[in-house]
Amino acid sequence: MDLGLRGKRALVMGASKGLGRSIADSLAAEGVSLVVSGRDQGSLDAAAAELRAAGAPAAHGVPADVADGAGIDRLGEEAVRLLGGVDILVLNHGGPPPGTALEITEAQLAEWFPRMVLHPIRLAMKLLPAMRAQGYGRIMTVGSTGMVQPIPNLAISNILRAAIVGWNKSLSGEVAADGVTCNILAPGAILTDRQLETQGSLAKKRGIPVEQQIRERATQIPAGRLGTKEEFGPMAAFLASAHGAYITGNIIRIDGGIVRSF
């Protein structure tokens, strides 16, 4: 299916690997020009070259650390300079360390609130006026099924991602008439470095091999397996297209059925 995205311009955060890269790959295949961000310039340059080979008319790697508010401002400015504007914004970043609610410290919350809430919102608000003015924009946040059903041993993530749910829903209702949609993509257990870290932490707590922990995790998923990155990114491309124009304010789960609520 041709999603009609050729000529669009996207900024995808955390796109040198993992779920962000999966989204960038899917957009590149549809002819979207890209700026991808991450912390390592070498990895970004390699990703940009591969994205151009995959179909992106242009792809640039711009280093940025979501912990640095001024750096996030520069990322938005550089994306606009390199692409001439940003039509599609994908907010994506690493998550906090595993741990229970009883283990959370005030210092951890203070460290991770800017990374997971303040700075992503700051970037979106910087790019939003131009989207509204042109009558088209897509803001997508890579979240977690913990936004719907708290994930054991990921208490900080559960808490701070809930704030993004409230922001996404509030903003979506305010800009929908301007042609801008705001959605959250909530991955379940998809085989990424982050998933391996989470399962490794649980395995350590239980005193079992990580391979056993992953096998047991798979048995909890109705699909009977962990997902792959290639099953994640195409949903973002669909939402970015005209076919997704009436979908906004939602948490869209790509989770193999693990969340049991409606």
C-alpha cells in the first residue's frame, strides 16, 4: 500500500536502534525525509546512510540527549533547518532503571521527569505551531503498555508515562480541528535492548537465567512469543498517513494481546 507520505518530513528521536529505528525504517520506505536523533554521532551517521539507501530522499543524524533541555531545543531547530520543516514528530527515548514502587527515590523522579515528560513536551510544543498552520501534523509518542496496565518492577516508568498519557489526550482534543493528530504507540514485550534489560533485572531478582525468564515471559503473551521490531514501525507509518487522520488521542497497543483489558 502506498501511504502517500512521499515528500513528508519527520523527526524521529532515539532512532539509531530499537523501536525508534523501526519507525524510521518504515517512514523511509514510504519516501519520508528524516532527521534521526540519539546520543552517538557515529551510530546516527550509519543509520542515516542506511535510511537513504532504504528510500528516504534525505536522512540526517543529529545528536541529542533528552536529559538536556537546551540540546532538545537545538534538535528541533536543526531538524527544521535540514528538512525545511517537520510534519511528523516521533517522541522516543530510553526508560528509567527497573525497580518497585517501594524502591523509588525522590532523586530518581527528579532525574527522569525532564527526560520522560518535560523535554519531550517541550520539543512538541516547539514544532506544533507550524503543523497547525499548515493543516497537517502527526505527533506520536513511543510509550509502553505500562500506560494501560502497570508493569511489575518498572514503577518509575509507570508513574511518569502516565503523565504523558494525560498530556497526549489533552493536547489531541485541542489540535484535532487543525489537522494534527496525537497518539501513543504502546509496545508490549518486543525484543529490544530495553526488553533484555528489563527481563535481565527480573531474572536477577528471581535468581534464574535470563533465557528462562524470557521463555516464561513468552508464555504470558497470548501470541506465545515476544514481538519483533519489524512488527512495530509500520503502525507509525499508517498513523502518519491520510488513512490515520481520524485516529487521535489514543493509546495503540502493539503487544501480542498481553494487556487483557478492553
